[in-house]
Amino acid sequence: MIDPARIRAAYEIAKQDLLNQRDSSGHWIGELSTSSLSTATAVSALQLALRNSSQSSEADVALIRKGVDYLLSHQNEDGGWGDTDLSYSNIATTMLTVAALTLTGDAEKNPSVLSAANQYIEQKGGIPGLRARYGRDKTFAVPILTNYALAGLVDWKEVAPLPFEAAVLPQAFYKFIQLPVVSYAIPALVGIGQAKYYHDKPWNPFSRMARAATFNMAAQVLTKMQPKSGGYLEAIPLTSFVVMSLAATGRANSEVAQNGLRFIRESVRPDGSWPIDTNLATWVTTLSINALSVLDDDDSHLTLDCLEWLLDCQTKDVHPFTGAAPGAWGWTDLSGSVPDADDTPGALLALRHFYDRGDLDDNTRQRIRAAAQRGCRWLIDLQNRDGGWPTFCRGWGTQPFDRSGSDLTAHAMRGLLAWINELHPREYQRLIQGKWYLFNQQKGGPWLPLWFGNQDREEEDNPIYGTSKVLSYFRDTHNLEYELHTPAPPTIVPKNAIRWLTSQQNEDGGFGGGNSIRDASVGRYESTVEETALAIEGLLCDDKGIENHPELEKALDWLCRRVEENSHVECSPIGFYFSKLWYYEKLYPRIMTVSALAYACKAIQAAPSSSVLSGSGTEN
């Protein structure tokens, strides 16, 4: 039987642990996993700059040495490298690591390492296998081959040209010309495209003339888009690709290259490795606030310092990277962040919790309301014609990470509905259009997210994450009355999604991905904290009552045991960064555990007293 006291005790333990992760100013910063892929690209950039710059130093030599040592010590048994220390090998990271070790001379010094790596690359199909991994999206395949070419491992003829001249057009035109890279990769388009042009000019005289005429103008785009930190998107790989391209085209001493090198130097970890990004501070802060605000009996986490920090994270100007209007939030408070449709609704939901506090003065409440109004307008303007929401730019649908996403749409609509009184009737109608988009499910009932995956699945997607996030929308709107605007049909929780989610439970009571396939025939995998917590939250969206869910009892027992053993902090690489780059974040399992247990406590509180039987729990 479900034991309310045990669930509440586990929640209190997990809650206090999450609160203890705050920094001194009251918000959360978290810690992203270290990355062999990022380390390899940083080593290549530093090495090429060392060869071609008069401003490199012995300190860079030391960074390269430590980076190489990290890579050599993290080769997997199959000869390849994975994106994180918990990731399986993949051809992209392995090729980038071989390129880095070749540039530094360490491949020749470690023949057994190189032999095993090349054998792995050959088994994965070599260059055709790399291209097959990314399909039509050239965002990552072309930079990898450029790095390979700079290391002398492939002829420049194998590197596809990128139309860097297109970067001189106004940003409003980008969505119409079907660029072969995603919206966030314009710096790579310029840097990598110019490196290809520099080393292998096109035979077509018209193309050659057009690229020669726009070379310097396109290079100026790199200056315009580079943030104060020097890191494009605060991302080591993207910044490293730009730096290595500039260094290999005689521009290692340029301001852009030197700023990028400064960012790389400042981002290194003590063990000589680099993460994929500096941090996800805004994202993990809003996730934490929203998880800790499920229950109404404690608002100690809603500190004024955290509120001021969150308000300050809202963009104030047109963003130089995507041309986005002000009023939104990105994933971090750092200068390389870009506003998007996942962090903005997360912030809107968090601001709602602050706004509903009873002890705020009128001025603070008005500032919160004004910020929320700007955020809502920004989200409404980003909505695609299909009713869904993309990540960064409206209308960019040619590449995977630029299309509408079910998880993004559900999150955007939850954020907007939290401030429904601030919406104009026309904006409300757009919201309803998004609702219909959410009924576009996969066969069997699940939804697929854009930015999360499961490395055990052949498709590398994560339907447990996507389904849980969309069900959260239906949970929040199931009994919502739209009395202020045009009436809408009632929101019914899709039963096929609940049935699908129930069918994914493992025998141990947990859910989801992990480090090894448990039973490939039925598509079930080793249970993880993140996916079990997500599944619990999704199942709690059902309206048949917590007492009628034996699957919930098993899952809650699994999660409570993890909290009691303090193993709920163990991470799994379920995060998908740009271009199929895996990561994990140390706060994800903590946040998701708090959220799941909080919703379980809330469901128990709402159930009739006779319907939830308190027992001793099922300990093992």
C-alpha cells in the first residue's frame, strides 16, 4: 500500500538536498558533465592557435597536455570515445579525438590508442557513417570533417562547402533560404565555411567571386555575434570550431579568435577537461523553483535575492545571435545565452509562484507582472504556423532542432496559462491552436521531445521525458475554466498516453534509460532516477485516483528507496545538447525527484482519506 508518511519523508530529504545546492545568492548553478567531445575540440583549437598565433603562451601548452591526458585516459574498451564519462562511444566524438591527438602529435606516440580508435571508426562506417548520423543537417558533420582536414586526416574535397556568404543577409531572411545548418550555428557556418573556401576554393567562377566579395563582411558577423564572454552560446565545441577555423586561415591573432581562446582557457576543469557549456543556471533555477512550489506549505525557497536574479536574466535588447526580440529568458545568466521557448515558460511559471506570495509589496508585484507580460508576448510571437513552438526562431523548420516540439509546446502553453489574465483574446486563440498540436502523438500514445534522449534506444529519443512533459500540460489544464475568454472544449488527459507510460515500467518498479539495455525485445531499459521520477509525474496526471495505480506504488517505492539510500543523486546522460551531443546535469535527478514526490504528496492530500491506505510500505 502507498505509505503517505514514507513519501513525505523522502520528499523532505530530497527537498533539503536540493535547497542545499543553492549558491550564496539564492539561485542554482548546477554542474554540467565533462565532455570528451568538448575537450577534443578545445585541444584542437588551442593547438592550431599555438602554431599560428604570436599571442599563445606556455600556459596553453600546459592546457593542451592536460587535455590530451584526459582524452587518453577516457578511451572506451571498444576503442572509441563517448560524449561524457557515462556515454557510449560514438563516431563523432571518436573522430574529433583522433583529430586532436593527431594535431598534438600524441596519436603517433600512442599507436595502440590510434589503432583501436581507427578500427572503431571503420566499424561505424567511416566518413559515410558520420554523414549518416546527421543526415541532411550539416551543423556538426561539416565541422568534424573540417577538424579532420585540419589534422591532415582527410582531403578537403570531402568537406562540404557551407554558404558563409548567406550570413551577410539580414537575419529575417535566414528562414527563407533553407540554410544547411540550424539557427544557432551561424558562427560555425561562417568560420567553417571560410576555412573550406580558404583551403579549397570552388571551381565555379561565380561562386568563387561571390565568396571572395563577401569574405570580410561575413567575418564581421562573427564579431557581431560574439558575446562578452567570448564563447558562442557559452559552448566549447561551437567556439572551438570558430577558433580553429580562424587560426587555420591566418587569423589566429584576430579579436574574435583571441576572445574565443580566452573563453576556452577560462572554461577548463581542474582535471584538464571541458564541459559542453558553462552552465544551465537559469534553467535549473526555474526547474528547482517550480518543483519546490508544488506544495503550498513552504515558500522559503522563494527568496527575494533569487527573484531579483531571475528578473535580471530577462533579455532587455534585441539578441545579436538570433535577432530575437527582448523579453525572454535563455538557459543561463551569462552573456553567451540565447533566449528560447523552454527557458522562457520555465521563468514564467517561477515568476507566478513569486507573484502569488502574500508578503510582496505592490512595486515588486508590478515588476513581476510587467516581466511576465513581456515574456508572454515574446512566446506568442514565436509560435509556428503549425500551432507548436520551436526552440529559438519562428519558421525555421528545415533542420531537426528548429522544428516545433511537443515538449516545448506543452511547456510554452503552461507558462502562458499561468498568466492567462494578461493575454489578449487573439493571443488566447493562438493558445488553443497549440492545444490541438499536442494531440499529434506517436503511434501508441507517447510524445517525443527535442532536447532529451536515451542512448540505449536505436532512435536516441526519449519518449518518457516527452510524454511526461506533455501530460503535465493536460494535468494543469484538466479542470481549468476559460471563463475570461472564448470557451474551449474540455481538456481530457489522453488515456492512450497513460496506458503507454504504464507499459514501460520495468520489473524493479523503475522506468527508462541507463547504461545498458535490459530487454531489447520489449524496449525496456535499466531504470534511472530521472526517468522514473518523470514517469511518476506523468502517471499522476491520470484522474482515476492514486489508490488505483499499482504501477505508481511500485514506482514510488523504487524512488523512495533511492532517496533513503542517497542514490537519487546519481545522474544519467539523458540530456541532448546541440547536434546529438549527450550530457548530464547533476541537478536533474535531484530536481525531478523533488517534483515527482511533491506531486505524489499533493495527490495523497487531495484523495479521500479512506482511499489511500497507510501501511509500512514495500521496502524491497
